[in-house]
Amino acid sequence: MQLVFFQQFMAGRGFKVMDHIAYGKEGDFPVHVRFPGKGTAKSVVVTFTTAQNMWKVVAKPLRRTLKGAARATAVNNYITVTIPLDEAGAAEVYPAVIRAVLQVFGACGVTPPSTCPICKQPGCDVYVHYQNGYQPAHQRCLQAQMANAKQAAYKNAVSGNYALGILGGILGGLLATVPSILTIWFAETIYSLLFALIPLGVYYGYKLFGGKLDRTPLVLSIVLSVLSVYFIQIVLIIMTFILEYGAPFGEAMQLTGIVLGQMEAWTEITLNSGMAFLFAGLGIFFTWGIISQTMETPLKSMQQVLDTMTPIGPAPAAAAPAEPAAAPVSAGEDGAPRQL
């Protein structure tokens, strides 16, 4: 199935289509339908948002009803149905599976959500993709969150302080090296995941101390993550003088200063820290989605949420509520679902 066909097919069912995802209703349930490929796909992934986590109740009858024609899973109150689909059979297969799912929901007492995820109150006037699924909400609550995001961005742009932010980033990065230092010293093991704490420590330290959230914390996180490799090695040298040779702290610091005053020591540290540098790079990679956030990130995220917003209205005709009893669905000879 081509992406263009998916977009046209879901638009024909009254859905709001945004690239690879379509937003709408099936029966009384808000759903979002995802096209899992780039240009082509062999299935669509339909996620129903329900009022409560009813998976234990609905799992067996739903799987029995679908009988291999579709695959159902759930996370919390989001029930996902993966439907094998091609262009030739879409007009018959998709509605058949949806009808079967809705019939099971009705028989098992599964209900759609009715309260806003922000204020937890009823009386919602829009559907929106918020958090993990498409669900009802108050437009005023969403607009308030956008206003708060704009206010926070403006405040940071006006009062953000580079000097305090850098200080916080340095302190946060130093604190984040402690787990790596302890595991290297006591377990003689280096863990890549612990190095991911370092750029996070720098970023959140910078943010906590009120630094301006432009690209500065990203650059600072990268630079200090690399420098942390040398800091860890220096701390280990100091610990060696204290714990293995019994030197007092002051003397250990003096001896370490003498060692580091020789270029050969820095060369040896660099050559012997290849794995640590690799792990520092992986730590930056793993945390990139966080440390690259700026003051504009919440605004962009909230705008993406608002772009999915649609008024609450009657369900499309093609998605009318199904009969009370579930009619089993199974795969026919051509692999398409059919009613039994």
C-alpha cells in the first residue's frame, strides 16, 4: 500500500491526515492511525484511546474475534490493532476489523475517554494527540499550556544568564562523573550508560542555574563530556596516591600536579582512554534528544500538539457504532478478514 493511498483512504473516512498519521473517530472512540512505512507499508496501526485500562478484560475476546486477521496489543489505556492491508482490499478489510473491535468493546464494557488529560474534568470540546494517544481535551487548557510555554521561553530569553548556566553545567557534569569513577575504581569496569549521565548532568545543571537555553548548553554538554574523560583519569590518579600509597590529600594533589606537568602523562592518558572517549561519544548520542533542546523546543512541541486538534463532533458515517454482539473475524484464503 502506498502512502498516498493511505492518506486518501483515511481522508475519505473523515480523518484529519498529517503525513504518516491520521486522526479521527471510530464509533465513539478517538483513534489515530499510523502508516508504519516511509513510502509503502503492508499494514496500518490503529490506536484506540479508552477511558480505563481494560486490556485484561478485552484481550482474549478481542484476539479470539480477530482470529489472526489483525494483531491487538495494549499499553495502559491505549489499545493498538495492527491490520494487514493492501489497496485492493482496504475498503472491505479495514471496516470489517474496526466493526469487530467495536463489537468486542461494547460487549466488554470498554468506554471512550471523556475527561481532559490536563485538568481531569469533563466537558471537552476538541480531540488532540496529547501524550501517547488521540483523546478529548479542553481547547482552553491547551491554549493555556501554549501560553505558559511562550511565557517561559520569553522569560528565559530575557533573564537567562550564561555565566550562571555554565557554572551549573560544570557542577552538574562533575557530579555526574562520580558513578563512573566509583565503578572504574572499585569494579574495574567502565560502563557506557554511566557516561550518558555526564551530558545530562551538564544540561540540567545549566538549566537549573538559569542559563539561557539556546545552543550553548548543547555545546557545553559536548565539550564537558569530552573533558570529563581527562577529569576522571586525574581523579583516579589522586585516588591512587591516597588509597594505594597512603599519601595525604595535599601531598597527593602535589604529586598529581607533578605528573600532569609532563607532556608524556597527557599523551599516555589520551592513548589509554580510547574506550572512555568512545563511551563519552555514545553518551552524547544517547542523550542528544534532551541536550539539544532549547527554549523553543516546548513551543514547537506544543504547536505540534495543537496541529492535531479537531472539534468534537459526531462520528463519521463509515465508523458508526457496531452491533452489540461480536461477530468473529478470520482470515480468508486471500488473507483478508471475513465475517464468520
